[in-house]
Amino acid sequence: MLTRIAVGRDRVVREVRAAAPLMADLRAPVTARAPWLTAVLNASAARRGGGRPVAVVVDPHGQGRPEAVAFLALRRRTAVTLVTMLGDGVGPLPQGWPPARLLARDPSAAEQLAAGICDVLGTLRGPHRLRLTGLPLGDPTVRALAARLPDGMVGNARSTAITDALDGAGEVWRTRDPRELDRRLPELLARVPRAGDRAFLRAAARLHAAIGQLELAVLPGRDGPRAALLTLLDGGARMPWWGWSDVGGLDAAMGAPVVTLSDPARGWP
């Protein structure tokens, strides 16, 4: 199989689009599909220190039909280059399930993808560290990477999900209308403390509302909303993403395990 490495926003955007059929075939979650990753790339390009995006692509015929893809980000942290999943640290992220994917159609493609990621590490000058978070249990590329990295460590932790029980707190108004989302967004975003998170949430919410993958739930009050929740929609699945409540109805629940693969800093002189 042929493996190529694309560096920079414009080239990675093209690889994200080309990987859309693979994402659909593998039933990647909303947060590992083209619209979300496009919003991440735009947000990263707009902020200082957003990092340099990289795509590792296994394409057996070289015709833009990949069998495996990893979307990564290279970010400088003091003297060390940190290699992460594209989207790590760009938030807020939904909780309760693994948000990231190393896309591979089969074990052979996963082995090739792991080799390509190691090739990226081999091109980095100076100290660098690999830390891939938000992955599902049993990921074949994680297994292949761990076998190639003698000091690599794989850990998992149980995530915490948001449960939508707002209907028990009062009469909830729900909509998927992008125009209603636009009208309500300013008062919702006032609850987000960080400017960068506000910008990303605004862009990602508008994009997913436009393609029918977002629901807004609001519990009205006399002086403004008493609660609000954005939920990502993926077919019949509902994934509570971000919200708040002054009256309850948004509880924490145990989510799925989330895997992290880390490799200590290498390349010190």
C-alpha cells in the first residue's frame, strides 16, 4: 500500500474530504467526521498556537480512496513538539464516548497506518512526544503503534457523560432549526468563559445545525433560559454535547472507556 503524509491546513482539508466515505463505512462518530474536523481546522488556524495539522494517509492506489487515515496535530510546547489527535484541546468536546478515531478499514491497513505515524515522528527535529487521546478500546492501530514504540504506554479511563433529563425539570423547547439556533446562540455563549471555546462552539454548532445534526433544547425562564443543551445527532443516536442548568436535569453518568496512547519525549540532544 502507498502511504502519504499531508502537512498544512489546505492539504489536510482535502484529505478530510477524501476520507468521508471511509468515515461513513467505519461509522466514525460525529467528532471524527469531516464537518467537525473542518471546524477544528478553521478554529486552529484562527488562534495562536493552534498547531500544524498533519494527515497520514494509506491509499493503495494513490487515487484518493484511502484505506486508513490518521489526522494529527503538531504543537510546540516549550522545547518539545507534542503530537496529538487533531481536535485534542479544541473544545468543548462531547463527553461519554471516545471522540477520536484512527481510521483503518482492516488490520493490514492499521499496520500500515501505524508505520506512517512512526514515519512522521522520525521526521521531527528536536525533542518530541506522542500523546493520542480519546480513542476506543481495541483500536487496531493503537495495538500496532504500541508494538512499534518500546516505551509506549496504553492507558484507559472511564469517561463521564451528560444525561438529558431536562423534561423532568419543566416544559422544554426543542428545535433543529438553524435559524432558531442563530437567534439563541448569543445568550447561550454568554455562559462559555473562554473566547476560544466560544468561537469554536459557535462555528461547530452552526455547521452541524445546517446539516441536520444538532438539536437545541432550552428551558425558558422569566429573565432568560434556566437551562440549555446542545445535542449532536448521529442517525438515531443522541449525544449530549454542551449545556448548563440552574434547575437540574443535566446529570453525570458513567460513559464508555477512553484510551490514551503516550510515548515519552524523544530526540533530546
